[in-house]
Amino acid sequence: MCMTDETIIELISGLVAAQVDAHEIFISRGSSFVVGIKEGEIELFKDSDYLGVALRILQQRRPGFAYLGGFTEALARTMVADAIGVAQSATEDKAVSFPAPPATGYPEVAGFDATLADEPREVKVARAKTLESEALAVDPRIKKVRSAQYRESMFTVTLANSTGLRATQQGTAVSVSVTTLAADESGSEMGWDYQAERRADRLDPAGVARCAAQRALDSLGGRSLSSRKCPVIFTNQVVVEILGVLAASFRGDNVSKGKSLLKDRMGDLVFSPQLTIIDDGLYPGGVASAAFDDEGVPCRETRLVENGRLTSFLYDTYWATRAGGMSTGNANRGDFKTPPFVSVSNLYIKPGATAFDSLVSQMHEGLVVEELMGIHTADPISGDFSVGCSGYWVEGGTRSFPVRGAAISGNVIDLFGKIGVVGNDLRFYGHEGAPSLLIDEISLSGDGA
């Protein structure tokens, strides 16, 4: 028999009441679906449901944690015993606590698409088929679609703890992704695009397919460049990747551990005055938007960088207590198998007012970078990087020829300090978003004449 969340909470609470000083119960249940298409046929098909229950406890200021995949009373008793066993061997930690219910309740967040539950499987499969067919129809030089996938998830999260906190929220997430291969006498190139939303009616599989195909086509016939220093435009997709490198430095745990590029820089003008970075757990339509984080703290907007000046870090309850502050609503579990940790929600760079074409014309001559290879290898402590890149060269304010085999090097903080103009083309890739950026100057290495 399937137990309700309330029944699970009552059962576990009864088991731990006389044995622990404080406790928290986290219940996650839902379904996931993924379909992949290759040459018009289904290559990948997964459809599954899950139920996960996690328990955190405090016993004489010692934390314990255990979890279950599935639930029965017998399993619950084992989970409680396991959590107590962990606590008994743990070190006392005065910073561990469970948040109280918010005084003003939780915000309203529209993050659930009720139509997905009744939508026919054929409609979902058709989205993946559209990715392939539309990409192939763009140009005869699109020879193959390497991957075309549609994914969706529906979930319910329920939290309860011994302070009296009780909270439940539902959510959905849908995405499409496609990788294309273009080829001609000059060689072959890959193109990729992706879109993630909370509602299926906001997806544009055909548009994503055309974008991926065009990226592959535009890269054909790429030339090398000689080494130089020049202005560069990073497209929004590339900026998102660079922002991802910087994201870890906004986490309060990394700051406390000395692993942040921004340690001891609070209040400083660290970046270009053109740059404002926001983490917004309530961003409309954001894939990470929620009424509360994974320990029950209301989500909110946090301005991390305001006109180049560092103004805040991100915290969950534990690391906020360690820092002598308050949680910013940025506790995340990944899934029910892990305790909460600090994470960004919807992290993005505030867009400017300049269209992409105007960025190109303003640059006049320089490189538009459309892809970085290996930015994840950037040093997380120093921020230094040296990575391959591709894109196209601009002369006279217009596109001249595709570029490949180039490399750029520098430092993430220095790079964001050299922003000349911020574009207006904000786009999210998952839970991180950015507009295109015109950088005044960067070192470019190439093997051309």
C-alpha cells in the first residue's frame, strides 16, 4: 500500500521522538521520462517513478543522516537506527540546526505543468522526432543528427522538522537537446543546442533543431588565426559556461573554506561596472525556481554583484550560521540521497540594452567566440584558464570567416573586469543564464600566419 507523505511523517516522527533532540524529514516522489530518436526511430526510452525519504537528526549536537529508496515501516525503523548510529560516531557541531517555519509564509511560484500527466506518449515522442527532422531539413550539408532527446520530470517535495515546519511543493521540468553533424569538402563540424523549461508549451523543438544545424553549418571551412590581442564577443552560451566557473566562488561554504576566488573581497569593485550578477530562486519560469529550498527556507532574489561590486554570497542554514548570518534560501540536495549543500538557483548576468548585431558592429574587428573547449579545467582557486575556442572573425563590423584551432587564455575575474558592453540577449541554459558580452581585449593564440 502506498503511504501518503503525512503518514510517513507521522510514522517517522513517532519513531524518533524519544530518541533524538531534533529531526528533519525530507520526502521526494515523482516520475521521469526520456526519449531519444535516431534515424526516425526510438533509440532510447525510459519511464520511471520514484519515492525517496531522507532523515536528518541531532543528538547532543551531533548530526546523523540516512535515507531510503522506497518506504515501509520496517525500512523506516532501519533508517532511524542508521541515522542515530551516524550521530553517535559524529563530532559535535554547534552550527547544525533546522530552520523554523517562516513568519510570513512562502511565496507563490508557478512551476508545475499539470498537462504533462495526461499528455499522450506520442506527443512526447514527436518532440524528439521534430528535433531530428527539422535539423536535417535545414540544409543538405547536415548529414546526421547524433543525438535528439526529449526529457521531462514531475516531482513533489515535502519537508517536515521538529521546529514545526511543514511544507510541500510540486514542480515539473522539460527539456530538448540535439547535436548535429554538418559536412562538405572542407571537412565536418558539430552543432548543439538545448532548451529547458518548466512547461511543455514553452518548448520550441523546431527552433532548437534549426539553431543546432546552423551552428554546425557556420563552422564549416574554419581558418586559423595568428596570435594576437584583440576584442572578443562571447556569445550568451559561452558566457554561461564562464559564469559556471565563477559560480562556485559565490557559495558560502567555499568562502569559509578559503576556496573562493572572491574571499575577502566583499564590498570591493571586483568586476566591470557593467556587470550585475543575480541569483534568483523566484525567477519567473526559471528551472530552479521554487517556493522554498531543500531545507524549507523561502527562496528569494540575492544580488551577488551590483555594478561590478561584490555585495553578497549564497548560504544554506549551516554555513550561514558558521558565517554569523542568515540563509539565502540556497540549500540543495541534488536528490534525497544527500544532505543539503549550498548551491546556486537561477544564476544569471543582468542583460544590457544592446542587441547582438550592434555588439558586432561596435567591435568592428575581432573574434566572436561561439564555443569553448575545456573551460571546466579553469583553476577554481586562481581563476586562470587556457582553453580552445572557435567562432568567426569580424572585419568592418560584419562577419568575415569562421575560425577554428584558436585558444584564449586569461583569468575569469580579469575577463569580467574587461567588459565593454553587455548585450540584451539573455538566455538560460538550465539554471544559469547570460547575455552576450563584448570584452575589450583578450590574448588569442593561433597557428595561422
